[in-house]
Amino acid sequence: MSIIFRAAGKALPAQRCTNDDLSKKIDTTDEWIRSHTGIGARYLAEETDTCSDLGAQACRDALKKAGVSASEVNLIICSTATTDYNGFPSNACLMQEAIEAENAACFDLSAACSGFVYGLDCAAGLMARHNWKYALVCGAELLSRITDWTDRSTCVLFGDAAGAVLLENNSEEKARGLGSFILGAQGTGSKYLYNKYGGKLTMDGHAVYDFAVGIMTKIIKDLMEKENLTEHDVDFFVCHQANERILKASAKRLGFKIDKFIFNMEEYGNTSSASIPITLVDMEERGQLKKGMTVVSAAFGGGLTYSGCVFRW
Ligand code: ACO
């Protein structure tokens, strides 16, 4: 049995905000943001937008591309740090209602930016156990709602977006699908990145940066060892899009060329758990990502959490 990717979808709020737009409101410059992060723009939600709506749009996009009806979906997992409600209903339940996927089990997953890859592994396990055919795994984030717009060292980093993949349990496919996973957490680092009740996102940028480079390097190395892959065997490294410098430093430590690492934070900023699926959508739309290609993914985030996986698209 293989759990394969059938399709990927994305959704963005309408409002695009460039670094120059931000520099009119806070004490920053396009030059600083680009040179420290690689970010050029981000999309920001209007007050009337909801996170579950954005997630539902991304799921609809994936279902439409796959030609699969929402009523065939057995499971919806929504990774998010910005649920519409406090605890319940989950975003996944709201998304189920919006897309009319009445036969799906639904829950939200809280693993910050690592949540999309956590979600893939959870979905694969549940699909195998219940012999379910289809699952939607979505990363949906309205980080602008928890951003401290008076803190220039964090507010320039984040953007709003949702990305979703439709997974299929397919016994015919041998050469495609999900491979090895690594999931983990370092709770001792919870103090470096948090969002207290009623508060705003707070981050020790240097501590998170050090953790990120170390763990991304380790995840990629360990996954490739597990699957017996060389740099040559991997088509792309599709990692969490937090900061261009983190990915470049990780590639350097691994001794890998940078050209297989995908970057899209220039257009979207850091969209937390939405960043990997929206990258997959864009790569497919560009004709860059083709069936059967080998991808290594790695992510890190608040918790501090980390996750990674190897898959054949
Ligand atoms: N514009 C202009 N100047 C700024 C800005 C800004 N937006 N922000 C900070 N500065 C200034 C600081 O005040 C400081 O000035 P000083 O030297 O006069 O005191 C100077 O720039 C350098 O600040 P640093 O914090 O040392 O800058 P650094 O090079 O470390 O970059 C950054 C900061 C980008 C946050 C970096 O630490 C980083 O990327 N950390 C990891 C963050 C991350 O990935 N977070 C996401 C984790 S999980 C998730 O995705 C939700």
C-alpha cells in the first residue's frame, strides 16, 4: 500500500503587502528585510477573513485539481496556530462544513510551522489503520492576527496563507508516495517562541535561528541516511520557508548545492505550516515538480517542534 499525493491546492488573502508598504508604517526598510530574511512581500487577511475559510479554499482547490468529490474524503487535518474559535469547533470541522465533506473525521493539529509534515504522518497512519481512501492535510494560518505590529523584528517576517494536499491510499502505486518521516520536539525551547493567551507572537530570533539551522541540517541528513539517498538522488529540498538565510546555512553545512533548495518566502513571507504545501503548488504550476520526483522536506517551529519526510511526488 502507498499513500500518494493526488493534488495540492492553495489560497491567499487578497491584500499583498510589500516591504515598501510596511516601511511606511514601521521603522524598517526593504533592504533590511530582504538581506536578513529573503522576504519581499506577504499577503495579509482582511478583518472579515477567517482562517477556516482560507483553509477551505485551499482544500477545494486540491479536490478540484484531483477531480475528487468532497463527500469521498475520510479525514481532514488542519494544522494551524490561529484557530477561528478557542478550542472548538476545530478549523477542520468548519472546513468540513464549508466544503461539504460530511463523511470526514476532523481535527486540528498544533505543532506550529512543523504541523504540515506532522499532519502528513498522522493522516498516513490513520488511512492505513482505517483503510480510508482520501485525506486532506491542510496548513492554514492567519499569523497577522497574532503578530505584534509594534515589534519590527517579528512583524516583517510573517504572512497569511493556506495550502492543502489530497492524499490517496492506493495499493497499485509502488513508485510514488510517502516514505520515511522524522517527528520530534524540544520543549526546553518553548520559551524562545510563544503566543500567550491574549498576547502576541514573541520570539528570540537568535535562539530560534540557531535551533533551526542545526535541526534542519540533522533532519535532512538523517532522512537521507534512512532512505539511502545521495544528494544526486534527491530532486528537490522543499523546506519550511521561514528565512532564506536558514536554508542557505543548512545547505552549506550539509555540503549541498543550493540549486535543489526551493525558496518562495520572497513572495509570501513565513506562512508557518502553509509554507510547504503552497511551495508544492507553485512548483507544480511552474512544471518544476513532476510525478515520481524525490523530495526531502524539513520544518521547524514553535514548541520547539521539528519534522521531516521523504516522498515521491
Ligand atoms: N528593520 C530594520 N532593522 C531591524 C529590523 C527591521 N525589521 N528588525 C530588527 N532590526 C535591527 C535590530 O534592532 C538590530 O539593530 P541594532 O544592531 O542597532 O540593535 C539589528 O537589526 C540586528 O538585529 P538582529 O535581531 O541581530 O538581526 P538578525 O540578523 O539576527 O535577524 C531575524 C533577525 C531575521 C529574526 C533572525 O534572527 C532569524 O531569522 N531568526 C529565526 C526566525 C525564524 O525563523 N522564526 C520563525 C520560527 S517558527 C515560525 O515559522 C512561526
